Amino acid sequence: MPPRAGRPGRGRGGPPAAGRGGPPAAGRGGTPAAGAAGGGPHIPAQHVQAVGVRRPAPGTSGRRIVVTTNHYAVDVATSVIHHYDVVISPDTLPVRFNFEIIRRLQEVIAPAIFTPRAVYDGRKNMFSPQELDLGETNSATFDVTLDDPNPNDKRGPKVYKVKLTWVASINSEVLARFLQGQQSHDNTILTAITALNVVIRMQPSLMHPFNARSFFTDRETVDVGGGIVLWRGYFQSIRPAIRRMLINVDISTAAMYKDGPLLDVCLAFLNYRNPADLTPGPRFGERERLRLSRFISSLRVDVRALQPAQPQPGRGNRRPRVIRGVTRAAAAGISFDRNGQQITITQYYQQVYNYRLKHPGIVCVEVGNRGDIIPIELCQVLRGQLVKKQLSPEITSKFVEFSTKAPVERLRSIEQALGVLAYGQSEYVRQFGLTVQPDARPLSTPARVLNPPTLRYGAGSKQQTIDPRSGSWNLVDKKFYSPAKFERWVVVVYENDRRFNQQTAQGMVQGLLSACDAVGIAVRFREPVITYENPQGRVDQQLKAAGGACREKTGGFPNLIVAVLPEGATDLYVAIKHFGDVMTGVATQCMKSNKCGRAREQYFANICLKINVKLGGINSIPDPRSVAFLTDPKNPTIVMGADVMHPPPGAQDRPSFAALVANVDSDTSKYIADLRVQTGRREMITDLEAMSQRMLQMYMEYRKHVEKKPAPEPKRIIFYRDGVSEGEFQQVVDLELPRLKRACQNLKINPKITLLITGKRHHVRFFPQNQKDADRSGNCPAGTVVDEEIVNPIEFDWYLQSHAGLLGTSRPAHYVVLHDDNNLNSDGLQALTFALCHVYARATRSVSIPAPVYYAHIVCSRAKIHYDPSGQLNLSDSATAPSDAATATLEAYRANFRPVHGTQSKLMYFS
């Protein structure tokens, strides 16, 4: 039986030093010991079954290098692991609280049964190195109290019920066979790997704040304002690799509530200085109250112990209280009945505790299940509480800055991590027979640097074909492969005319025209209408007025609207995109005033990359000779990218959005998109059949009517699916793949399908061993691929770092092949994937994932543009649901969703 909760991580283990040959050396339990991952190419046995496609031989193309990776070898002893199901009553307790209950059970309530100690995942699973004595039924229920009896408390401490039931015994020999490629991946293997992860995380989970797979310490922190402090932490995950188990170690970051007075946190969050600012009124209105309430809800606080004027029995063992919300009224304005008399909160503390509130005029907080009201000044925020709410853009920027470490610095931190992780000092690690050498070093693995595809630009280019170097190239002396043209356009300036005057606007126009001329975009009317508008006004009316002015001047409505926006104008951007992409079908291009006012040629060249494809042009194509698989005229290929975006944490009443993007041309450079609303937090794409059918139809129509191809139907489909965890791979095979096949059947076509998962939510990193193999940022070069030693023993997967590093340590993408009718080998799929990372229209750089997947992510992130900005229903953080019923809420979002305009649906409006 598999574990009851939690998903396995996505990191995939790590390798030994390169070049070590010879047969694998057995570890203490049949699991190969450190350094055992040599012995030539690893191919699973014929009888072994994989979730997806079985691993083929590794690729051979490209230049060979050696990289260091953030993995440590771990030796696993032969043992039997006993799996128990855990039920704690009540079942609504936080994970942190569950850990306290299990610790108390093992150390105080029943230490004789739990010797040696078992490990626990915080929810439903316990693993023990020995069978627990739970009686003949292999099941027992324990009464656990977290506090010792207090003679002053007549009620006694609260009792929690813990029921343990034996589930299964797992012999680690099956795991050893799996690592050798001799055993299929099944629930036993999954449970064994999960158990080992619980083992290494048990000690840190009891000692430090933690989330799913990371724990955090206050050794390195930074206060970023808004009541938030960033803490450095460590990620760790045991992963199966070829012929052995490895521990993937990385640094991580968490946002924590600032500990100390709750009043200080509230003021910092709202950017207030004076406690009196929290007085209900114009400054602290309902909107600010709701924002603050959402931010501090579920926060645990200590309430200052006040000595009652009269001794009160039954008030022992005061535990932290959990905030439920913020009151609408102040302490002096909230009254309740006490002994038949109405008194205020202020009077209550004066009468009962002889305590005069310092700030009786400000709001209070509601705590506990009963909604007790406590003055903010009496609350202290406990240390080490993770912020699970969506962070503001300003805090997010600081979060990214704190998280960013250059490769050399990151590797140094990873090397120092063993001292903090202290595997040798953990009684849990020792009792389960895991060994990590105290002097262990991050492992090395063979890698290859793939050759980039040749890119082709248009006629008139000084250099019509180029071979990108180091993951980038430039537009100097190059014409677009298929340049667009537009006749009429308007410029709408939303910035203050003192910051962006007419002269600046004219300079911006000339810079954009020069860039268009340089890349071949033809512009008929060279003097656009320029208008200045109030960013607080009705955007649709303003843009219609600008269009009318254009018609008066030129005799027609504009083909392009250029909008100049002030800093932080997200709502304005959404309104402009809604008007252009959804309402009217007119292409829009937004620019920030502080960038375009006195921009250089490179800035406007980048703007032209976006404008050209929005108007139907093609910037560049991969040269057909360098990507023969994609451009084979006998086997037309359509490439699709799919992604799903879920609502932010805490937003239970919002939908998810599913996007599908696909090329329509023969050169895999011109893409279209489809976006659908679906049930919140549902990962599988509900409407995939209809969405993919539309893509296939538009592909065939384009090839037939535009490219004039005699056989327009595709022979191959390459489908990249983003955002899916390992635990959902089988669902993709069982649910999404049949939907894609049905779409083909509906159109009476039978293309061969290759389906890959694209993943970036992992912690695998690569570091060049030799400086000559590093790029300018110190990262591995673009095109670095790893498909040996640290990868899965039986599944067809690999890592590809397809982009050049800019800041920090680059993260490779992880690819898993779940289905392949085209029978592609490692070299073929890796080269194809790397080529698709070069056709991203918005940049002259290779990107980290294939362009259609990148586009799908962008389409999802722009879901807001499909809703009327002036309507009641939107996707802002402060939006409230139109109904308490989840179904009604989803239907409201569906009913108000507006697809893109018919004109834009055939263009790359999302670029």
C-alpha cells in the first residue's frame, strides 16, 4: 500500500565521479555503495515495466564534459521497514502539532513500545525499523496529552487519540533490485523511497521550522519589511539513481513572519507608523482590514499573561492561540455580556486584570475556535512561522534576490550543508541503517554540451543563417524571416506629461520606427496619433477615442496600439490587453515609461520581436537542415505545449486555468493558443480533447490555405506537458493521453504521439568542474545535458540546461518521456527539445524550456485579461467569491470568461 499523503519530489538523485568503471560494489544491503554507479550504459531488463517509456541507451552527441552535481552518496543497509497508518483525532490539526503529539507518544506515553524510535511524516504514515508491539490485531489506540496534569486546572489537559495500524513490511532488497534495473516501479518501491525520505527529515522536522522537504534556520536572515523576514534553509531528498540511492541537497529560502509584538507586524504590513493608524476609519477602512486579516490569519501568537485581580481556577498550561481574523471595531467599541452586564473589551481588562490598554481605540484580533477577542498589544508572534500567503511583488523581488547565489557560492553552501544536516548524529538515520560519510563530497557525473540548431533570418540580412553561441545572439544586420507590416497606429501615454513629455514621446516613436526599419517591419504612416490619458479613467473609452482620432487623421482604425505605462500599473496593463486581445482584436504593445523614454536600440529591437509576431510575422526559424525531424516534409510535425495555473495559496474559491499552445506552420515558429477555465487545483486538463482538436484543425488549415501543402494533416505530435508531479504521471497517461488520441480520431487522422513531461520544480543543479567549461556567469554552458548516473534507473528521463546563465545558479529542466510512438532515441529527443528552446519569439536567447511550453505558461499567467476589468468578478488578490458554493463560483468564472477575439486567436497575442 503506498503512503497515504504527500507527493514524491521531482529531483532525481545524483552521480559518482566520472570515469569510474568496473562492476557495482554491493552496499551493506544489496544497495550499491557509494562510487558504484559505473559499469557502462545502464539499460533496464526486458521484463521491467515503467510508468512511461523504459530507459534507452544514453545519448552520445555533443562535446563531453564533467560536472559536479548537488548529490551525496548514501549507503542503505538491508533491512525490513514496517509501515503503519496513523490516525490522529481530531484530524484537522496542523502538521507541526501532529509532530508534537507523536514525539510525546514515543518519548513519554509509550517509550517501551517505541524503542528504537519510529519516524513520522506529519500526516498519515509512520515507519519503524522494528515491528511495534500493538497486540494481536496489529493495531492500537493511545491517549496522548501534550501537557502534564496541573493541580490548578480541574478540567485536566486535552487528550488526543492516536490510532496506529500495521500496513505492510517492506524488504529493502526490492529497492536494490529496482536500482539495478531488475525490478519494476510499483507501490512497494514508492513506499520504500518515501520511508527513507521520512527518515532523513525526522530530526530536522522536530528541531526547525519546515515545509514539505526543506527546513529553515535563523543562521542567515534578512528583514525585507512588510512584517516578513527571510530565512535560509536546506532542501534534502533521497532519490533513486542508476545502481544506487543518492541524497539531493540544496539551499532554499522561506518567508517567515517577523517574531515579536503583533502590533509591529501589523503596522509593517500596512506600512503604517503609528498604532493609532489601526483605528477604524478612513485610513484603516474595510479593504485594509480584510488585507490585514488575510495576512495574519492562522498566525500563532502568545498572549501576554496578566495576573487576574481575583484568582481564577482552571487557567493553567496556556498554549499559543491561533488568529482567525481582525475585528471591525476597536477594543473600546466591542461590548459583550459579563454576569448580566454589558462591558467593553477595554473595561474587561481593567476590571479583571487591572490592566489599562495602551491602545483602546484600535482593532483587536479574534483567536481560537470560539472567536475570543484579544487586544493586539497583548499578542506576541512566535518565532519561525512560515508565510503561506501570496507575497507582494516587492517582497517577491527581495525573496528572489536573497535566494540568488552564484554557482561557486551555492556549491560552497551545499558542501557546508553536511555539517548542518548531521546525518551521523541523527538517531533515526542510524537506526534505519543509512550511512552518509562525514567527509563526503558532492558527486560528479558525465555530461555533454549539445550543438545548437542553425537559425535562419530573412532575405536582406547581412548574415542569413547563424549558429548561436553561449545561448544567445543578436539582431544586428538581420531582417525578420517573415516581417509583418502595419499602416496605422496610435500611442497612448498614461505617464505624467512632466515625466514623459511630447519631446520624449516623439523620441520614443522615432526609436521604434528605426528599429522596425532595421528588421524589415513596414510602417506606412510614420506619424502616429499621440494622446495623454488619465490612468484612473475608463481605458476602453480612452482607447476607442484614440482609435477615432486615428481614423480622422488616416482614414482608418489603427492596426497597433502602443501604450506607455507608469511603474506598477498592473491593472492598467490588464485593461489594455482586455480591450485589444479580447474586445476588439487590435494588437497592443505596452512599454514602461522609465524604459522607453530614452531607450537604446537594443530595447526597441526587443519590442519589435514582440510586435512582429503579434501582427502575424515570423522572427526566425530553425534551419531545416539542422532540425530534420521537425521539418521533414514527409512527416509533418505539430508541437504542443500544455500547462495549468492554480489559484494562489488560501484562495479556495478560485478556478484553475489550462492552456494549450501549438505551432501551425511547418517550421515550428508560429504558434496559437487556447485557454480554458476548470475546477480549482485540478491538474489534469479537463477540456484537452476539444482544445487539441482545435489546434490540429488550425494547423491543417494553415498548411492547406497559407503554405499550400498537398497533405496538411500531421504525421507526428510532440506533446510537452508542464507542471506535473511524479505522483501524477500515471494520470497523464490514463486521462490526458486518451483525450489527445480522441481529438485525432474525431478528425480522422492518426499521427504518432510522443508525450514528455517538462519539470523545473526540482532541486538538481550542475556546476562546471573546469573553468573552461563555464559560461560568463559561472554556470554550465547552454546545451548541457545529463542522462547518466543521476537519472532514474528504469524511466526514460534526462536533464537539459538549455539556457545561458544570467544571475545565480541556472536550473536545468527535467524531461520524462511517458509515451513515444515515434521510437525516438536519446540523441533525437534531446536535440529536438534543445532546438525548440531556440524558437522563443520574445528573445534572441535560448530559453530554459521549449517555446510552446513557455508560451503556455504565459497564456495561463494572463488569465486576468479574459475578464472585464470594470466587472465585479476578477482575479486580484482582494477579490471575493460571488458565492459561497464552489460550484456556483466556478460557473460564475466560466460565465464571465471571454475568449480572445477571433482575429487574435490566429496570432501570437501572448508574445
